[in-house]
Amino acid sequence: MEQRLFIAACIMYLFAWISRRLFRKNKLETPVSFGLWHSLFLVLILGCAYYIFSFIMNSSASVLPEKGISGKEVLVWLVIATMAVYGFFSARKKKQGARQDLIKVDLDWANTVYFAGFVASIVMFFFIQAFKIPSASMQNTLLIGDHLFVNKAAYGFRVPLTQIRFGEFKQIQPGDIIVFSFPADSPEQINCGGYQYGRDYVKRVVAMPGDKVEVKAGELYINDEKVPLHGYEIFEPLQRLSAPEELDAVVYQSLWEDRKLEDVFGISLRDDFGPVVVPEDSYFAMGDNRDNSCDSRFWGPVPRKNIKGTAWFIHWPLNRIRLIK
């Protein structure tokens, strides 16, 4: 999503650059051409500003983003269109001196917006990104509606367009809350009842590469030892399920790594899972709301390359401001 933010900033920069050239060559001298230019400027400046603000504040492509256009977005674009129409008729009436003042103000705003977009895209790519929590899978650590910042530098900076990382401040450890792009191999892949391709997830790391993982009657075992509860896990008083059939260990591991195990065992994986061995350069992640979490039990390991960073700080709502642990 930071790439799209960078593109929005580039569009605003290109518009400002073209506008300056057109004005130097007196190509926008007529009232109609000047009015159309100012109208287009308002659409771009307000649209880009809204787009940039949305990313900075709550990342419109958030963890498990909603599809389609929301009512709020329709309202925003109706307001922008109304202002653009008003701007067209208002600019047409401007005299030459007033036009120069309006051009200066417009281009100053364009400079501000594209600069903010460039800075925000760089910050979001290398350092911090904002997300909004839409589900209860990490309850009570993260609640629906929490707005949080993700530290993308903690596990190392990523070289753009590559998987190369450098400058790691810390290693991934069990207990870390990570944000990652869902490990789907294609847009047609179905997990947990729907298409997850391109979505961002937030879960807690519970097992490392090489660890043996098993869930018995809803309880987690790592390397054949029961993992003690840490206080952030929550469970519901449910009747625990058993796997409907047994599979060869090699087949079971293969189905899990291929993200097809859910097709065989369904919801029973919530309570009766494994054993599997976490592959190299991958991690096993689970939600703190153990009985209501679509996690590695259902769709397999989280590759290191998919991990964007660690959940760091809740900044909204005000009564929820805190560091995330």
C-alpha cells in the first residue's frame, strides 16, 4: 500500500510540474481553460490529501481490509466533486491579478501534498505503518477498532523490490505480535471461508523454525511440552473436537505446508492439530482469542519474507493508548 501512496504523490507532483509549464507558455489564459484547470486541481489535491490522510491515520488497506467503496468514501467524493464544480465557476470569474494569486496558492498546496505523500510513503515502507484491527482474533490484546502503529524496522530494513533485509534490531521470538501479508500462493486460494490473498494479518508467534507443534483438546504443545498460559490467551467454554480421521505424518505435514489441511479437517483443527514441524525460515502464529482465530492451524506456516513488522503502539481510541505486549 505504501507503493500506491507513492504513486499518488507522484501524480500530484506531475500535475504541479505540468501546470507550471502550461502557465509559463500562457496555455491557460482563457476563463474556461483556467476554470477547468482549477477544477481538476481541486479534485487531485483533495483526493490525494484524503488518500494520504487515510493511509497515515488508519491504513485504508488495513488488516483484513474491507472490499468495495464505503459510504464515507462516497460522501467524501461527492463533497470533492461539489467543490470542483464550484471551483470551476469561481475561477472563471477571476481577473488576471487574482488568477496569479490563486495559482500561487494552488501550487503551494500541491507542493505540500506531494511532499507529504513522498515522506509518508518512505516512512511507511521503512519505519512505521498504521493499521486498524477489524476482527476479534487477537482479543483481548487487540480489540476491534484499535488503531495501531507497526514497527517495520524492528526485524530489519527491506530493500525495495527485493526480499533482502539489513540492520536487524531484534530477532523474531515466541510471544512477538507480528503483522504479515497472508501467505496465499494465488488470488483463488480459499482459507477460513474466503479469499485472503493480499490481506494483512496480525497474530502472535508461538513457535520457531524447527519446532514441533501440536494442539490437543485446544491446548498448545511445543516440542512435546505443554505451553503454559501467559495471561493473554482467552478460550470459550466449548466442547472440544477431535479430528475425523488420521493421516500419515508425511502427508499431514505436506498438506499443512501446502495450506490445504483445512480442506480435510475443517474446524476440528482448532482443538486437534498436528504434530507438524515448522519449516526453515517460517513461523507458527496464533491469535490470542484461541477459539476464534484463523491462524497457522488452518493455513500453515508464516514465511519470514511475508512478515512486515511487529505491532508496537495503539494510538486510538484515546482510552486504549498503550504499548503492545
